[in-house]
Amino acid sequence: MENASEDDKLGFLEEIRAVVHLGFHDNLLGLINCCTVVRDHLYLITKFMPYGDLKSFLRKCREEENSDEPREDIYNFEVMQMYQVARQIARGMDHIARSRYVHGDLAARNVLVGERLKVKISDFGLAEDIYSRGYRRQDRLQKIPLKWMAPERMEGGGVYTAQKNASEDDKLGFLEEIRAVVHLGFHDNLLGLINCCTVVRDHLYLITKFMPYGDLKSFLRKCREEENSDEPREDIYNFEVMQMYQVARQIARGMDHIARSRYVHGDLAARNVLVGERLKVKISDFGLAEDIYSRGYRRQDRLQKIPLKWMAPERMEGGGVYTAQKNASEDDKLGFLEEIRAVVHLGFHDNLLGLINCCTVVRDHLYLITKFMPYGDLKSFLRKCREEENSDEPREDIYNFEVMQMYQVARQIARGMDHIARSRYVHGDLAARNVLVGERLKVKISDFGLAEDIYSRG
């Protein structure tokens, strides 16, 4: 175009670059010559295809079929001719794939027809080398066709990107998600990585497999709607007990792989499980996933709201994760480090709240990860027992706290304190509030902030 913008010119140069890189193939519209030296006079010369694009050609075939006039042989478009065209297109697309490219807009309008029904794929303006570049150059506001588009290019489908005006923290979080996906590797029930772009901070992309039925939450709602409808429905929406088992089994497999990879998924929920063909499901959204063994801490801000309903216990604030306050003084941080040191020195015991992992390298991000105890501290637990006793509602068996249960708890506390003493420590603040209660009335002593090695330190 005469008044083309710089972006248009850049796009035209990109198309020339793609044609050059793809090289010659019998079913691609190759390059005869080009001019790229003068920016106001950009030219690309290709082979002339006399019958135009395939879309117009097929329309012409229909018109000729309904006409009484004699027609050219090429317009006798029967099954054999369809097969001939499809085979050539497949060959061209195979060459593109082998050249490590994705054609961003394969459609009948971009396939050109020549003599003897010879077809060539054209329009490489949206083609890209996803292996060497890993990102899409087009503007986010540019309308791009979806009907014929490769899944790898779909915005909101298989392509995730940081927002245009994303902050540095958002970009860092997006990079963390990409890192988690890479570290977790391939698994049949995880939404793995096809490619990504992390080189240019303003253009961060993560390309994944496209899952046509969306997230499990929306899918289950759709199943209910289809069930209540009189219209015929797809077989996939017949969601009975066997299908529930099939989905649950796949999720369990994916989560098992995550656990074996030493990760915790911070937000497993139906909205983060994607559904594909034949009820194939994949776990997604690793923005809150973390390697708790090698890192042992959570990067997100303490004020950031995080979902609790489906959250792994290791990630619950006030549950199994302890951290120094954001504006803690140096003395507070030193005290927190002392507590971590005490927990490490005391080692493992069945009745002490031991260490899963910790982070002490960065002084502004001190974390201590311990086992999650679902019934909270003993003081609150005993109050709850009293409330349940005075209530007419049915109660959990664990709240039937009689003499035998008292003896059971006291015995465990005594064992824990004995281990502390044998480890040459004194617990400076043993109280009901510092004893945590778990399943089957399993108790663990916690809060070693005042514990000290009286033998070595005096």
C-alpha cells in the first residue's frame, strides 16, 4: 500500500522473511524475487496462479455445475479432485511443520490454484518460527481469524500472555509459572508447554495445548444444562459415575506426578482443570505452584488474596506456613531464625512440629514450612470440645474428649518434652496454645521461639 504504516511495512518484511526461510516446496507459493532495500518500495514477486484462491475457485465450480454452458475440465471438481487438492495441502503443511513453522491462517482463501489443479499455500504474514522465536508478533488489538487457526495461536485458548500494562511483579509471577511448567516436564494429565517467549520482558508468552471444552467447572455446568435440555447432545456431556471416575483418576495421576516432582499445586480446583477430546483432562494454572523442597517458601505478597477451599495444606497462611512479618525488625528476624535453628537442631520426633523446609537465605523472605495440623492448637480444641458437649448437634468422634483421650494427649506431650530434654533443650513456653492437634488426636509441640540449648549456651 502507498500509505502503509511502519507496522504494515514491518509485517510485509516478516512475510518475505518467512517465505525465504521456508524455502522451495512444490506446494508453497515460493519467492521469485523481492525488493527490500528501499522501505517505500517493498516488492515480493511470486509465481502467478491463474485460477485464484481455492475459496473463489470452489464457488466457480458450483456456478459452472449449475450452468448449461460448456465448462473447462478443471471445474469438474469431484471426489478424486478433492483428494488431489487435500493431499497437496497436507504436503505443504508438512513441509512448514518440518521447517519448524506454524501457519497462522490456513484457509481456502490462502490456497492458490494453478494449472492442472496444482495448489500452493500462500499468505505467510501470520506464519512464525515457534521454535526459534516462541512468540507472536501481531498486535493484541489486531483481529485474527479463529476458524482455521492452529491451536498454538489462539488467544485465550492455547496462548497465555502477561497483560499489556502488567507490573514487574505480574511479569515475575508469569515467569515463575513458565518455570514451574518447564520443571514439571511432560505428563499426560498436565497442561504442558509447547513453547514460550521469555527473552523480551514486554512480550511474555506461554503456548500450551488447546483444550476445546474449557475448564472442568464450566464443563460440568454445561453437562447439567444439556441434561435438562430436550435437544440432542454430544456424547461427552453424558457425565455419569464412570466418567466421574475417569476424570478423578486422571487428576490423581497428574497430582501424583506433581508431588513426585517435589511440587505443591497451590490452587487445584475445577476451574484449573481443562477438558479435551474424549474426556481427556489436564491440570493447569501453575502460578501458585512451588517447589517446596528446593525453595521452601512462597513468593506471593502477604496481602495477596489466595483461595483456601482447594489449597494444599502446605500453602495455608497460619496453617502450615510460618513467616516473619513484612515490616519485621532485625531483632524479630533474628528471633525467627533462632526458632528455625531450634527446630533443625531438635530433629524429627513424632510429637514435635518438625520442619518440612525453610528459606533463610533472603532476610526479607524468611519462611518455615511445617506439617499442617487441621484441629489447631490444644487450647482452642478443648474449648471446641466443651461447645460440642453442650450442643445437641451430632459431633465428630474426635471431640468426645474423656479421661482416656486426656491420658493419650498428656502421654504424647510428655514424649515430646522428653525428646527436647534429651536433645539438651528447654522449651521456654509450653502451653496448650503451643500444642497442635491433628487427625486421630495426634498432638505435636510447637513454637520453639523461646527454646534454648541450655547446655551449650548456658
